[in-house]
Amino acid sequence: MSAHTSPAFGSPAALAWRALRQDRLAVCGLAFLALLTIIALLGAACTNFVPAFDPTTVRLTDKLLPPFAYASDLVASDDLPALGQYFLGTDELGRDVFSRMLQGAVVSLSIGFVAVGISMIVGIFFGAVAGYFGELSWLGLSLDTVLMRFTDAMLCFPTFFLILTVVALLPASIYNIMIVIGLTSWMGTARFVRAEVLSLKDRDFVIAAHATGLSSWRIVTAHLLPNAMAPVLVSATVGVASAILTESALSFLGFGVQPPDATWGNILADGKTFIFDAPWLFFVPGVAILLVVLAFNLVGEGLREALDPRRAER
Amino acid sequence: MNATDSGFDLAGLCVDVAPQRPRGATSVNIIDKVSLRPVRSRTTAIVGESGCGKSLMALALMGLVDAPLQVRSGTLRVGDRTFALSDKDAVRPLRGDQLAMVFQEPMSALNPVFTIGEQIVEAIVTHAEVGAAAARVDAVGWLKRVGLPDPQRAFDKFPHELSGGMKQRAMIAMALAPKPDVLIADEPTTALDVTVQGQVLRLLGSLQAEIGLTVLLITHDLALVARHAQHVAIMYAGRIVETASVRQLFANPQHPYTRALLKCMPARARRGEPLATISGAVPNPNGFVAGCRFAPRCEFVTEACATVPPASQVEDEHLVYCWNVGL
């Protein structure tokens, strides 16, 4: 930090951002994710509207070609890939792996974000209610006990098998998968938020807010939750990574998003049959998943450091 | 209603602590039958040692007492309406609107994630039907009145960007912006250094003159009372032991506790002699004795002190709760 900038000034978000920028790995992760998001969004447009990027075009003459191979002369001109080249090779039906990866990127990222969004909403709601209104009780059971024991019970389920069971019973649409992953991953957030709310609710500024005459609801939503966001943000970032992993695992087992829709998980699953003949079918989605999960974890770790209140003022 | 009636008075406030376990254990009384009648547009100081229940009384007044503490009885009269303090939601409509509070630690009484401007605007719009732009203008006006330099810029400052004194000024702006009738200032200057203390209290004094505010100043500092208050209530172990005007109290202190407190003031100590102290400390509420609660530390204790002393009127406005008045 240069001597001219004083780190103690600026909004809490600005202070955290300044601290995050000191963390090279987190910045790399963030840059990678930003790039990937742009690619995924452009890819979504291309795979839907540009025939050269159509991930469902089957070219049986060009099966299992390695990366950077050129399309053969036998392919109809309408079915040619972009620039006539398969950047990441083709699969057993001659589909362009690059186009399929683009389509899968949107699916994987949106599953990650939507599932985490759902889990945050449920977790924050349960945590805030248990933390703030936990003392209310009926029949000797406090609201806090009821909600947190339910949370504990949810934590006891082997989540992945619960998801497998639910997905086996429900039609395997992308939306069901988002909802199921979201509804089985909110428990950590609920615990964080409850703990934060409990520690914040007797702080002077909350009493001051009461003294100003604000309603309890307003105090929880406007004064407590913004102060409790730091651990939530960290767990959300890491949560996106684990949601993407869960989706990949589900698709790999054949319970996830169904073909012909591509996700990184089912590209990987298709590729495992040809692991010795066409290793790129396996490595491309595998490495992509690895990099995305790594990037999210690095950003999450960086955020944890940056938002840590005990961090020495640098 | 006469001229000195502030339209605000507290009667018979009792606060207990209910022990969590063993179940069914009797609750312990902390604040016992405290009544207060502050004078309109004047500062009434509530003075006592740490742990004598001053702050708790303030919180009870605002309906902000939480379990295991519990308001057993007490009423608050505001204008011609009376509120039962045992129902802590009863006074809720008064909070901020007619009763405001300034806290001891300005560092922790402002929300760290919002600018002070946002917090003042929130206080304004909670109590008045005004648009965001008008509330902003109003808030900047208040920041100016409490003497923050460059109020336009101060509006967008976060609490951690201000000094302690500036934060306390911002707190005062936030408390006064909804135009309350009564301000409870709970040791508003204890966390500030001496020069800033004087500034903040003079500011309160001038705002009081300007808007006719009734102030309840909670403090343990009698020097401060002499300079900035007009009326005093001395509190000990959850009871009021003496109420008087500042002049009466300093000229003619009656209760042994008041006299002891006055002796402990450094300004009144004689040079070369050790500063007087009151031996012991305010007992834990479990150790409150029956009768006069000051008796165990009192040098004039008699047998009569085993029963609660009644109020004796010394002069007009000067009441003392002691068996040994005039001895």
C-alpha cells in the first residue's frame, strides 16, 4: 500500500475490496471467474444463434477427432464448426466439444449461482429468525431450539444421497437440480447467520436503533443482516464451487441434467468410455471443473481474509 | 399544568432480575420505586456510582429492558397519556419520537456499515412523512447544528472515519432529528476526553435552549453536574436517595451518601490531604439489605435504618430519603 492512501477511510465494502486486492491468488481467481462469466454469456448467445457453434450438430464422419483437428471434406457446409476447426476436438457423435463446453459453462455456472442463491435465502431467513426471535417459545420449546435442531437434523443427512433420492423421484430438469442442491445446502449459512445475529443483537448500535423507534423487523433486515454478511459472503463463494461439483457428480452418475443438454458433468461422463482413445473428452471438462472450483475457493479464501474484522489495519 | 411541568414523569419504577435457575427462585429487586419528575427545558442529572442502576433506569424508561431483567411496575406519563412500563411494547411509539437517547460509547452506538447521514435520515423518516430529499436536507441541517465541520461531506462519512467527539455529535444529531421532547443522555461524555466533554455538553445546553428540550443527564461526575445541570437526583443501589436543585444540593447536601460523594470531588479536596473515598462499593443486588440500602457503608447508621426511610422535605423541591435528616 502506498503511503498516500489511508486504509482507514472508505465504506466497509471499499476497505474489504482494498484488502482483497492485496491477495494475488484471490485476484487471479476473480479475474478467471470474470473471464469465464463473459465467455459463458457470449457462449450462450453463440450456441443458441450461431449454427457454427451449435453443440447438437452431429457429424458422424468426424468422430473422436483430437483438439485443433480440421473438419473433413465430408461435412456439409452448414455443419462446419467455427473456422472449420475443432478447438477441443469432437466426441463419439462428432459433436464439437468446444461448443458443448460453452453450453455447459452457462448451465454449470447458473446451477452454481441459483442453487447458492436459494440456500442463502433459506439459510439467512432461518438464521436471522432463530438468532433474533429465538427466545419466543411455545410449550417449553423455544423457536431457536426448534429451528436449530431442524438444521442439525438436516446436517445429519448424507446430503449427496438425499439429492440422489430426490432426483431419482423428480424429473431431472435443470431447475429441479438447482432447487434440490439449494435446499440441501443452507444449514451452514443458517448457523453462521444465527451466531452473528446473536453476537450483534446486544451491541449498542442495535439498542440505539431500538431507541430510535425502529421496528424489530427493520432492525433485523436493515441493521443486523448487513453486519452479518461477511461470513455469509465467504460461504456463498465457496458454496458456488461445491454446488458446481455436486451438479457435475450428479450428471456424471447420470442423475443430473439429461442429454442432449450439455453440462460439464455429463460431457465428463460421456468421455469416460473413451478415456484411452480420446482423452480430451475426459480432460477438458475435468480441468474446467477443477479450475472453476479452485477459482471460487481462492476468491472465498481471499474474502475470508479481507472481511476478517481481526485483520490488522494495513 | 404549571410552567415547570415537563409533561413527563416517571412513577414507581421497579426492575427485577429473574434468576434463570434454579427454577422458581425468587427474583431479586434491582431498581426500587424510582420516581422522577424532570423540569421542562432543563437538565436533570441522575448521579450515582457505577452499578447503582442509572443506565438500567434509562433503558427501562425506553422499554429496552430484556430478559432476565424485567420491569415489575412503573408508569410513564407523557402529556395526558400514561404508559405502563411493565409492558415493554407500550412505550414503543414514544421511542425516538418523544423520547430519545444518546449512549455512552459513540464508537459502538453507530452502525458501522452505514454512513452517519443514512442513519440520521432513517431516524427522520421513521417518525415523519417526508421524502428522501427533504430528509437529507434536514439531516445535513442537523449535522451543521451539532457543529460538524463541512456537514455536506460529513453526511457521507462512515462512523469509523470520524473522531470520538464527532461521532458523539452525530449521535446527538440522530437522536434530536426526529424532534423528541425528552433526551436521555447516558454518560454521553464518559468516553470522550476532557476538552471534548465540555464542547459536547455546551452543545447540548445550547440546543436545549433553542428547541426547549428536557434532558436527563446520567453521569457519575458531580463537577459536570455543577456546570451543566439545573436539577439533580442522587441514586444509590437502585433507589433515589436525594433530589434537589443543583444549588440546593451543593449548598446543603442532606443524605450521607450525597455528602460522601461531594467529599470525593477532587475540586473540593483540600490541598495536601488525601482525597476522600467512600469505603466499599455498591453491593451486588443479591446483597441489598432491607431498609436503607446505604446503611452498611454509612457512618451515621442507626437502628432506624433497618426500615426504608420515607421522604423528608428539606426545602421546596429538595427531598431526601434518610432517617437522620438534620442530625
